[in-house]
Amino acid sequence: MTQHSQARAPRGFTLIEVMITVAIVAILASIAYPSYLRYIIRSNRSAAQGYMLEVTNLQQRYLLDARAYAANLAALNSSAPSHVSSNYTVATAPKTGTTLPGFTVTATPIGSQLARDTDCATLTIDETGTKTASGTNGVAGCW
């Protein structure tokens, strides 16, 4: 008997093995993708909150120099960074109808952030540090 006449063992994967692998990958992806989206939403929100706190500091410095709060971001020589402005519209304005001067900083979600972040939605902070969130999670779940 020669070496060439011996039967070779089959090589490769069977269709069943490939289908099991595809099923496992699909299950893992169905778990991982929603978690990834939640992470992106929280990350975008955190970036907006960080910028809002920066604007709050700029407003306090502006008050020391001008004895009034700035009317908008342009008066503060500030604009939202691109990673914030692509997901939120951030604005600041002085409070009206109050005896004491004050301001609010508002971050309103836009685009996909608006559609996905219904838990927190629009975020605000004022001169006293009072924070609000218009979504279903409220302040405790968003700030």
C-alpha cells in the first residue's frame, strides 16, 4: 500500500459549524449594540454638561468685569466645541423679570441625540448651580 492511496481527513468547516458561529456573533451583537448606543448618548450628554459648566464659569467672570451677565455666548467670546455642537444647541441668556441678576445656560439636543436621549432631553443650569432636565429621568438621572 502506498502513501497516496490512504484517505485524507476532510479539511474546513461544516455548514452547521458556520451557522452556529454566525448565530453566536448575532446574539453578541444584539446585546452589545444597544449598550454601545447608550454609552454614546451618555458621552455626548457629558460633553454638553462640561461645556455648560464652562459657560457658567465664563458668566461669573463676565459679571465681575461688566457688573452684569452676558446676553449670549458671543459676548463671552465662546462657542460650543464641535463635539458638543454636533449634538446640542447650547445657549445662555440673562434672566428677566427678577430683581437679582441671573442667567441660564440651556443645552437642547439635536439630530440623533434628540431622538435617542428622551431620558434627559433639554438640560439647564443657572447662576446658583440649580440644574434641570426635561426628560423622564429628571435631574437625578441626568446630572
